[in-house]
Amino acid sequence: MKTKLSLFLICVALASGCSRYERREEPATVPPPVVVTRGQEEAETKEEGDGTPKIEIEVTTERPKSRRAPVKVKGVYISAYVAGTKAMMDEIIQKIDETEINAVVIDVKDDNGRITFSMDTPMVSEIGAVKKFIPDIESLIKTLKEHNIYTIARVVAFRDPYLPEQKPELALKLGDGSIYRDSKGLAWVNPYKQEIWDYLVEVGIGAHEAGFDEVQFDYIRFSTEKGVNRVVYDEADMQGRSRTDIITEFIDYAHEKLEKEGVYVAADVFGAIIESGVDSDSVGQSYGDMANHLDYICPMIYPSHYGDGNFGIAHPDMEPYNTILAALKGSREVLESHKDEDGSQAKVRPWLQDFTASYLNHYIHYGDEEIRQQIQAVYDAGYDEWMLWSAACRYHWGGLKSAKEAKEAQARESGVIVQDMIRTDSESPKEEDTQPGTPVGRLDGLGRQFFRRLDRAAA
């Protein structure tokens, strides 16, 4: 909002010196010399003068938009296809109403680089990124809000097979100038390119304007697959910055932009990078540094994605409780050592496994009990938020608390007696071997295996 200020600056020469125009001190949070709030009408101040020249100053000020009260998320992932299919969503919403689940993570920019509903923003329109899986986003968001369901927009960041086909200059390139592609033939964009940062922020703002409460970036990393070591980067783009530098810089940039719009910002990260410097450098994710620039950090700690022997556990997939507990204890230790001076840091909200990894040599079937064990491990590690991942969106609702049980538990914790039934915790879904959009294994031997498994689960 623009406000014109008409100021008369009068300097009257006196024998004792010059009088000075004194401005009243404004609060530190408001840009001087005027406070402009949203919805305030243009004001024009006029003073009678004596012919002294009038100076007009045009000031543009904008307060950050307020954000809704934070929610302790117990969520499930919903693909764009399912979100756009009314019968399927109606069934899921009914299950959510009956259980402790209170949030959904919906594909907005999917694994193929497509925007899943109509979004009229500059670059989205320029490259024709919309593929309308969700025909009526307004109606969907309205329904979710009516059921008091917190909405999170999943935005796949740097693995984007669509954008490089439209703008090859933004793709990861090999030494011969050709576009780098991973084992699935998918192109990745170059995280060092500022234009990509702005595009991702644009999509995040578009999601918020559609009604989403939060933006969650996935694939916010470099590719780790075979052949990526042949990718070349322009020093003009890199400017001496490492992979972890650039990913953290992007997080800081996106958070600053989206926070002003009233959006919470989260990022998915590999579970393997929490305590492994080698894996962290390879993918560009520094767990502690990223947590200092986010509202929520979401480690993907699926037991199936840890190699045999991790955490001293022979076969992590077969011990869901112990694996989740060990991973989150590591999270707590790392974050304690990375706190800023003001103590601010992202809340930890892990992704849990609701699928059976039958592709492993040593695995178990994941059902209600395995989901509940993982959730309990989250609580025992000192955290209170989590999300369930099933690429097929088939969940084990029987592993979750009922809405009534969740509300009663919440009341006991807060010491308040509440009669209404409201969701709080989450139930355990179950599902198949494959989950799209998840990251893969460990690079220092265990890490490489971890990233491979994560990609397979996301497939």
C-alpha cells in the first residue's frame, strides 16, 4: 500500500542556531516514518505553509501476512490423482474424521514436474506446467477446511523432468552439454540457478492462494545416482558454494519469501543424512543447518531404507520401533548442537512407513501394529508430530487412535476436560512395496543403499 506524506521542512535561522524537525519514534517493527497496515486507505497529510517548498515522499510498506495457529500434525500423504477423485477423497475424509489424523499432504508440484490444478502464475503459465489432476481445488480445500483438516502442499523441488524440457538452460548438464538423466530417465534442475528458486517460491505462493496452510518441499537435494559425477556446474553459478551451502541458502530464501505470505515452510530430508557427513555432502542436505531456516523439518526415516546393521540393528525393517527411536534420538542430538543463539529451530515431523518393503531380503509385513509401534517411538523420542507415507494412499487406519481416544489423550496431557471429539494422533495405515517420491539410501555404503531404497519406495 502506498502512502503519500507531505512534509514541510522549515529551517528558521535564529541567533542561537537552527530549530530541527523532530520525528516521533516509531515502533522498531514498523518502517519509519509511517505505519501502513493492510486495508488502510490512502492518507494525505497537508500543512499550511508559507511558500516553503513541499516535499512529497512515496513510501511502500507491507506487513507480513499473519499465519494460522500452528497444528500438531498427524498426517497422511495424498497423491494428486486420489485428491482429484471425489469418491476416493470422500472415503479418506471419513476415515480421517474417525481417527486421530488431522492433516493431509497433497501433491501440488508432483514428481513429474507438473502442477496438479489450475494455477495462473507467470512461469507456470509460460511453460504450461499445469496438468489438472484436481479439477476443483477450491471445492476440495473448502471441504477439507470444513472437516478441520490442516492442508500441506507437497512441492517437489529439484527433480523435475518437465521444466528442463521447456527450459534446457535450467537443467543439470553433462560435459558434452546434454541433459543429465537419472536411472528412470528423469531430468533434474540445477539448484544453483536463481530462476528455479523463484519458480518454486511462485508455486508455493500459488498453493497458499489456493488455500493450503503449509508448503512442504520434497527432493530438495542433488541427485545421488550413478553418472551424477559427470555433471558439470558453471562457476558463475556456483560462486564457490558447496552443495550444502546452496541447499541451505535456498531454504533460507524460500522461507523468507513464503513467511511474508503467511505460509509455514517444511522440507523433507533423507534420514541417512542426520548423522552422516558423507551423505550430507553428497545430497546437499545439512540437517542441523536446514533446521535453522525452516518451520518444520521432515526426516524420512522409513525402517526399510536403512541397511542391515544400521543403529546396531541386524535388519532395521524388521524392528520398526527400535529403528524409529534410534533415528530420532540421533535427530535430537544433532539439533541440540546446531541451535541458533535465539534458540529458534524447526519442529521435527518425521515421515513414517506405511508400506511393506517386500523387495528387501529381510522384511516384515507392515500393518496396524507396525504403524502403532512407529508412532509410539516418535513419542518416546520426545516428538509429537508425524506423517504416514503410502504411495498408493492405502493406509492401515486400524493402527490409529480413534478421534475420541485422541481427544481424550490430548485433554489429559493439557489437564483440560474436553467433551468434543477432535482428531489429534494418527492411525497406522499399511501398504505396498512401492511409494513414489521418497528419497533413497546411504552413500557411505549404508547411505547409497538407503537412497536407492527410498527411490524404490517412492516409485
